[in-house]
Amino acid sequence: MGSPVDVDLLTALRAAVGPDHVLVDRDVTESYRRDMMPLAPAGSPAAVVLPGTTEEVQDVVRACGAAGVPIVPRGAGSGLSGAANAVDGCVVLVLTRMDRIVEIDPDNRVAVVEPGVVNLDLRSAVEKHGLFYPPDPSSYDWCTIGGNLSTNAGGLCCVKYGVTTDSVLGLEVVLADGEVLRTGRRTVKGVAGYDLTRLFVGSEGTLGVITRATLALRPLPQAPATVVASFGSTGAAGAAVSRIVREGMVPSLLEIMDSVCVRAVERHLSTELGAGAGSAALVIGQSDLGGAAGLAEVERLEQVCLDAGAEFTHHTDDLAEGRLLLAARRAVLPALETLGSWLTDDVCVPRTRIAELIAGCAEIGEEVGLTVAVTGHAGDGNMHPTIVYDASREDEAEAARGAFDRILALGLRLGGTVTGEHGVGRIKQDWLATEIGPVGLRTHRVIKNALDPQGLFNPGSMFRG
Ligand SMILES: Cc1cc2nc3c(=O)[nH]c(=O)nc-3n(C[C@H](O)[C@H](O)[C@H](O)COP(=O)(O)OP(=O)(O)OC[C@H]3O[C@@H](n4cnc5c(N)ncnc54)[C@H](O)[C@@H]3O)c2cc1C
């Protein structure tokens, strides 16, 4: 259990951010213990601190450094790796009060934001200027830009627009000694010095606290046209995805759902997705080229799916219908939740190996006696096999954890990576070590020790000391 906060530290924290923004009531602080990954360990924070400015973050970091008390930075706590989970006696530093969109510069297509801005709020704000901030994790209506930066979050847009790092130009970061580091630039190009911006993107709160970000925007895409294709085998669905890639098509979205997801969503939404009883997988694609070009692109996607053996296809440029089809994809987790607790995994495999991953997950599910449903971002190979289990039963929780690890091993065997977007956190440290090997791990430790010699930030997360 976490120890009570040291009196001198408490005084310093209150002086730094004001007494109202230092929470020590155990009933309150316990709600900041963990993120959305049920199996990751979590300690009890001594205090939860909500700074309002970069200077306040500096003061908090200096106070914690002097007291030798670890800091766990936190956004909305929507993470799926335990990366924002508390360690005993730590200060959880919640950045949600720093939620100003400081600037939108339409002429240079740049936005400057504080870390606590909610992803959807930024997307909506730039849309008013005819601009687009692409990164769109499914949690976009509550996760923060600071969390997105720190996990290098992905989403449905990645097949065409990349992950968070592809939209970041520069950062402001409070380092472990309380100094402010400014990385990057606000120009389109720039190669001065090491790319420190990319070092901090995806560093999961282990190297410093991000207090401001300069983000690259794009012109707002056109309204999407949508295609859906149902396949009698996952092999045929996988072949369609491979062909789409090989033929040089870059849809704005390309998602896949296996039969378990399709059935769960149909039951949950009381609707038919048109997949038919024999459907083994559903592929949903979109084009944001607009007008005739958009329609032509989805028709081409449809033809490739038919050539690969699709048993049913349908395309539309009707916005409402497209939204409904996408809503089905977004409803996968809520639909699985009606069957039990869910534990979602995150592996990214070469796009030619997607079918093998889905088949392997079904086998793992059968062997451990649990349902494993697979959905994911087919266009970039990032799959989210999701294990459904009864969390109140210890044997099922153990079986779920076993399945989780076996899926990661399978992903690596297929030439993939143990995380495509959710991060390592406190659930995949050993898997990171396996994937990057001893030299990779040593290099990580050297960087960590150089920037945070006291081990102040998020100790024990991502890799062990
Ligand atoms: C239903 C659901 C769907 C999801 N879908 C997706 C998806 O499609 N794609 C995807 O990538 N993720 C997805 N996620 C995971 C999660 O939403 C993302 O990882 C998101 O980026 C986390 O943002 P957050 O604000 O909640 O950060 P938190 O969970 O609070 O923190 C995440 C990490 O960032 C660090 N951190 C936060 N703010 C800062 C800061 N200012 N400075 C330094 N470190 C900081 C924390 O220490 C932690 O390591 C999903 C989660 C849920 C629950």
C-alpha cells in the first residue's frame, strides 16, 4: 500500500499548484491508481497533483526530485498497458487541467496545444478551419493529446496518415531536473540535431513530462465512400488485404472483423451486417478522395475483394450508411463486453500474415477454453485479438493472461511486434526485452539513465530498472 505523503513534500506541492489541486484523500487517489488494462499491477499513490502551467509542472518535478518520490504522468487514464498505473507512494501527475488549444495557424497548417486537450476537441476545433488532425484512437472522445503523444497512439486512420508521431513537429518537455526542453520546430522541414521529438513520442512517461506540442495539420479530407466485403474464410480476407497493398491502393481506412466480432456486434446492435451465416470475416474499407474519385477507389477495393473470393460486397457514398457500417466496427468492444470481461491484445504483423494470426488466435482460444475475437486495422496489420473471460473466476483470469502471452508469441513468430499502438507499460516489459534483445534494452537503459538518473518518472514501466 502507498505511504502517506511526506509533510514537507505536501507543503511544496500545495505551494506549487495551489491546495485545491493536490488530492490526498485515499478514496479519491485510489481512482487514479490504474488505466484500462485490467491485468497490469498498480500501486497506491501518495498524492494526485493537477498542475495548470508548465511552471507548475517544473515546481512539482523539482519537489518530487528533492524528496525522492516517483512521478507517474497521466492523461485521461484510457491506456491499455498499465503505463499510467501508480506505484506505491508516488505522485500521480494528471495533466488534464492543461487543456488549452494555444494556437491554430491555418496558413502554416500547425496547431500548438497543451497535453490535456482531448483528441476529439482538437479534431473539432481544427475542422472549423478546414483542417484535419489525423490520429484517431477509438477512445478519441476522452483520451488526451499528451497520452496520445506518450503512447504514439494509432487508430483507424493509420493506413493512410500514419501514427501520432507522423503529425508531431515539436514538443516542450519538463525534464527530471525541472528544466524545460524544447524539441523540434514548426516548419515543414528541419533536420537540426538529433530527432529528440521522436525520442519522447512513445516514451510512455518514462523520460519527462510533455507540457506542450506543436502538431502538423492536413487539409480536411472529403466525405468518405465506404465498402464492405464478407469472406467465407479468413484466408480469403487476408489475401484481399495483401492484394490491396500490392496493387498500390491507399484507402483512408481498412478494418477487419472476424466472425466472433461480427456475430457479437449483430446481437448487440440487433442488426444484420449482411455478412451471412457462413461469413468468417468482414473487411470494411473507405476512401476519402471524395466525389467520383472516392467512388472509383471503393469500387476498385470492391473488385479486389471479389477477385480474392469475397462472397458478398456492398459499396456506398451515402454518408449515413457509411457511418452505420463504421459504427459496427467501433461497437466491437461494447459488444464483447456483453459476453464477459474483455482483455484486448495489440500485435502488429506483416499484412501478408493477418490470416495466420486470426487462425492462430482461434486455436489459442480453443486450447485455453475462452473466446478470442479478432478485430483490427487490417491496412497496417495491427490486430487486436480480444479475450473474453469471467473476471470473477481466478482460473479464467489466469487462462486469459496465458492466452494474452501466447498471442504475443504468435505475433513475434509471424514477424510482427508485441505492440502496434497501445504500448508496453506494466504488462509487456518482458516481451519488449524479448523483441529488442539485450543491446536494444541496454540502449534504452542508457537513454533513461542519461535523462532521468534518479529514476523519477514512471519507474518499472516499459522496462525493468
Ligand atoms: C475503448 C478504447 C479504445 C482504444 N482505442 C485505441 C486505438 O484505437 N488506438 C490506440 O493507439 N489506443 C487506443 N486506446 C488506448 C488509449 O486510449 C491510448 O493509449 C491513449 O493514447 C491514452 O491517452 P490517455 O490520455 O488516456 O493517457 P493515459 O492512459 O493517462 O497515459 C498513457 C501514457 O502516457 C503517459 N502520459 C500521459 N500524459 C503525459 C504527458 N503529458 N507527459 C508525459 N507522459 C504522459 C502516461 O504516463 C502513460 O505512460 C483505446 C483505449 C480504450 C479504453
